[in-house]
Amino acid sequence: MCGRDAERSRRRASFSLVGGGVVCENCRPSQSHLMTASWDALDALRELASDPEPPPSTAEENADNPSQPPPTSFPIGRLFPAMTPAIYRDLRGLLNRTLESLAGQKPRMQPFLPDKLDSL
């Protein structure tokens, strides 16, 4: 919370659930709502928070081939950065705990979120 960069020498980083950021070793004792997260999960969170690249347009490709049916499912998997199941599990835990801390209770729709990366 001091603005200094946290060192990546440790395997996991301390993340402030209420403050919404990585906490350095000096500020860690003064924070109350902390969770540790892997650096890979934090990198994925940073990528999710950035502006998404527009998906490649298939409408132009399908215009030449009218027999090609339009896509029927929402491509939510394309919105996620490439990550392993372990990173997804860590990222989901981080987001779940952050929402719980900010809202003061567990969101009711949370059980409906995919718990595995392959179900996206």
C-alpha cells in the first residue's frame, strides 16, 4: 500500500483483499485482510483487468459460406488469458475471497461459476 514494488523472490505474494493489490513485506503486518496468491495468478488478473483484444471476426468468413452455421455458444473461454488449471484455481480463489471481503458475504451465484478451466 506504500507504492513500492513487491519482490518476486517469494513463491507467492501477499494480496490485500480490501485494498486490492499486492502488499510489500514492510506493509504486510499492518494489513488485516490478506491472502497469498501465486505470481502467475496475479499476472492473469492483471491481464483480465486490461483492455481485451477483439476476437477475430468470423462473420466475414461465414459470409462466403452460407452453409456454415453461426456459433451457438458464448465463447467465454476466449476472454480468459492462457493459464493452467492451477493458476485458474488460484485466481478463482483470489476473486471469490475479494468479492466476499468487499460484499461482507458470499455471493449467491458463486457456486454456479465454473470450477474447472475446461468447462469454460
